[in-house]
Amino acid sequence: MDSEQVEQFENTDGAVDTPFVPGEFLRTLTSQPGIYQMFGQGSRLLYVGKARNLRRRVSSYFQKQRHTPKTLAMLAQVTRVEVVVTHTETEALVLEANLIKRHHPPYNILLRDDKSYPYLFIETGHDTPRMSLHRGAQKGKGHYFGPYPAVTALRESMVLLQKAFRLRTCEDHTFHHRSRACLQYQIRRCSGPCVGHISGEDYARDVADTIRFLEGKSDEAIRSLGARMQAAAERLDFEEAARRRDQIAALSKIQERQYVAQAGGGDFDVLAAAQENGQWVVYVSFIRNGRQLGGRSVFPRHTEEVRAPDVLAAFLMQFYSDKEVPGNLLVNVLPRSPASLAEALGSEAGHRVMIDQPQRGPRKRWMALALTNAMGALRQRAQTASAGRRRMLLLQKLLELPETPQRVECFDISHTRGEVAVASCVVFGEDGALKNEYRRFNIRDIRGGDDYAAMEQAVHRRYGRLQKEGLVLPEIVFIDGGAGQVARAQAALDALEIGCIQLCGVAKGTARRPGLEMLHIPGWAVPRQLDDDDPALLVIQEIRDEAHRFAITGHRARRGKARQESDLDGISGIGPKRRVALLRAFGGLRGIRDAGMEDLQRVEGIHLELAQRIYDFFHVGRA
């Protein structure tokens, strides 16, 4: 923003990181809109807020009035305040959301949900378009439908659509190399275009009908299928007529399950915020083209002593910062500054956005249903948290910790005879596995197969980063290994001067069977073996097994990629772009090896001479 300006105040009396004294700063502070940032010791960002009037808003923190305990705790840590002036309150909202997303201040409401939601993609840049699941940037030529709240919801929709329209879902390599129809054709979920069981013209009509249906033009799609059924019957092609009849019946079932035209059709999200025992949830129901795609519960963090308007305001700006925003957002409670919020969301989305609190009619009923789902999610979370607390108490008792742990992490190393070692770090709390906080580390600059050095590197990188960013450290760290791995992990923590973490090695024992694990803990004279039905051991096994799963899947993916890249790198003329194009077209090295000259030349960037070179590389020798 061209007109942004930054003002700051920090103590200048020679003390370092002393409490903030407003004084002259507040008297000279502008009354324009903008954002303010409160910093603590070591320039740690504590809080970001937006204001229509900066002077009035920032001054309110330092006037004699009632503040919540949370606000008082924050103010006691403030050593510096900075403000950024913006043109409008709308710009301030956008800037506030970006800063919160980037820095995760501990006193702001934060979302746990940073997922990329899946879309149903129908590729139209192919002679025989396919239907597939897609995440990420929408760069492909075709139609995207969504977002869906979860992959399972999308897969269910794809199965229903396959039954109705029978579009192919196979990769292009598989499609080009079929000699007979696959199982999908046998179970009537594909029309078999790969082997000519359907004409190109009829398949194109099926694609068009699918797109019509997904765009909410269900009646048009059904009329088209009805006309095709009638035409088939008139030419006495009763098998084709029966197929179209079955398609119409399948579409009717989908409509019964998903259609919400009585709520006005179109695109809108229904958002219900609810709270119980200090825990907030926002349930989002996605409606696209008059069809319900499902819903999702999101649990914001740092919501102590806040109200629904604040929760929804923070949620809307953060949740939609990297997701598609529909034209209408229905909420059970209006957020703070709804007009400015709508303007900010609309400016980012490139279209008008309306925020509305339905009072009656079908949309009010949809809101009531969303609120019911929100309360159900809160109850389920409370049950999970109760079980999680019991698990943490078991670990506290086993390891003789003075306090109940809130966070547990576990490391594992995976490699194949020293090749492409990958370390995993999984995170568990009272809510169970915190999968969005899992991390993998590509181990580098060590001798292949040196598990001890790999463990030391992974632990040092993990907690060096957390320490640098001022993030929460775990109370317990499990290491998949024995005394050697634990000693190297302890060396990494000692180098970082971290002494608040309890390490525990989980060795498989001589028999290497579950239930016979040996626990290696610094300070214990000898390793300890628990009974195979000890509840604490079952908790440790679950955490260890999850770390192992996460490590091995990461290693296999990296190993496969490394082997593919190393093989293709031996072919002159194959750079990163062509390598990606080949792997995408044929699904891997086996597909490239099985491809003929004509197949290779269909790939973008592969001319006749290069196709011959690739073919010779796999069939004759090195090109």
C-alpha cells in the first residue's frame, strides 16, 4: 500500500525489554485506520489488531477500565508497539489477516485449519476427458467443482457420478495402453472409451451432461439423457436405452442426497460458531451450484474470553485467505464490522461478497442444522480431550514428571541401506495426533546408514527451529531406537541448551516383537520393559508406530523420485521440465519404458529425435 506508514514506540530509558509506557506515543498517534502490533521480549510479536481509529483503539488498552485476564497478561509483556496506517479499514483487515497467518501471534485467534481443500476436476484439454481429484493451484485446462470438505466426500460424489455418467478416471498412460476394458467398465462405472466401447461423440455428450449437472443444471442434464434414451428406443437399441434410464435414476438419487434448491440454490457457505466450556468451534457447510458438498468443523485457538463476533471476524479473514469465497456467507452471529469484512473478502476474491444472518425460511433451517453439527463437534471433541488427558496422565506417571504433559513428539529414521534417509517427527496432544504439525527432515551430509548421526541432525534441526521462532516445546520426546540414538538426541538438545524435554528411547528388543519394547531413559540405571498390556505402553506404541508410518511413506516417496530422476537424467536433452512432463504422462519409469515411439512423441516437448533417444535408452542402451 503506497500510503502506509509505520510508527513505533519502544522504551528509551536504557532498560531492555521493560514494560511499555505509552506516554508521548499515544498523544501523537494518528486517528486514521490501520493495524497495530504489540511486541514482547526479544521482539516477539504478541498480538496484531486492526482499528478504524488507531488512537482510540490503542489508547483503550492503557486506560483504567476492566480488561480480561488474558488481555492483562498480554499487556504485562508488551515492550513495544508499532502501527501501520492504511487507506481504509478494509485494507487494515486484509493486512491484519496476512500478518496473523504469517506470524501466528500467541494472543490472536488462530485457525488450526490450513488445509488445501480438494476439487473435482474434469479435464477438457484431452480428446477423451477424465474426471479426477485435484488439490492446489488450478492451472489445468478444464472445469473445477468444489471445494469439498474432505477427500472422502469427494470420492463418494465421484462414485455416484461414475455410476451416472461413466466418465473415465484412469491416468493418461493407462488409457493409452489398454488392450481390453478394465474393472471399472465391468462394474458399469466407465463406458470403456479406451477400447472403443463408446463413440467419441457419445462420450463427449456424457462429459457435457456431467458438467451441466455439476453446474446445477440438473434438469438440462436429465432432459438430454431422456432425449438420448428415447432416440435409442426408437432405433430399437434397448441396451442403450436401458443404460440411459439407469443414468437418469442415478442422477435422481444424487439430487435427493445433495440438492438444496429450496434454500435459494447458487453458491453459499453456512457458518455456525458455537462455544462450550471455553472451547469455540466454527462449522462450515459448503453449498455449490445448489448442491451440498458436506461440512467441516474448525477449532480456532487462543479463543479464551472472546465473543462470537470476534471469533467469526477472525475466522472469516483467515479461513478464506487461501480458499475460494462464495458470493454469500450465512452466519449465525454477525461478525464485527460485517460491511468492512465483506468488502475485504470481496476485494481479495474479485467479486462481491455478502455476509448475512438468516432470520427465517429455508436458509434459517440450514443455519439451525449447521449449529447442531457445531454442538455435536464440540461434544465429540470434549470426549476426545478427556481420553487424551488420560493418556497424558499415564505418560506423566510412567516418566515421573512433575506436571501433566501437554505435547509429545516422536522421531523415527527411515532409509534403504543408507539411501535417501528421511526423519519423521509426529506430534500428539490432548486432542490426539496434530497432523498439521508433523514434519519430515531430509537427512543430509552424513554417511549413509548412520542412524545415530541422522537422529542427532533431525532433533537439532527441529528444536533449533522451534527455539528460534519462539514456539512451544514438547515435554516428552520419544526416539525410535535404543541408548545410542537417545544419547545423540540428548547431545543435540544440550548443544541448544534445552533442558526441559524428557527423552525416552523405544527399542524393539531382541525379539523385535510388539509388547517387548525396552524403554531407554537418561538417568535410569537400566532399560525398563513394561508388561505387554500396560496402558502406558499401548500409548507409546501408537505414537511410535505413527512416527514409523510417517517416516517410511516419506522415504519411499523421496526414494522413488530420486531413482526416477537419476535414471532420466542420464538421457541427453531431458531437463526438469521434460522429465516432469514424461512422468506425468506415463505415471513413472515403467510407463516410460513400456511406451512406444508414437506415445513418447505425444508428450509436450518430445520431438522425434528425442523420442528415439528415450526409447533406445530403455531398450538398446545408453543414448
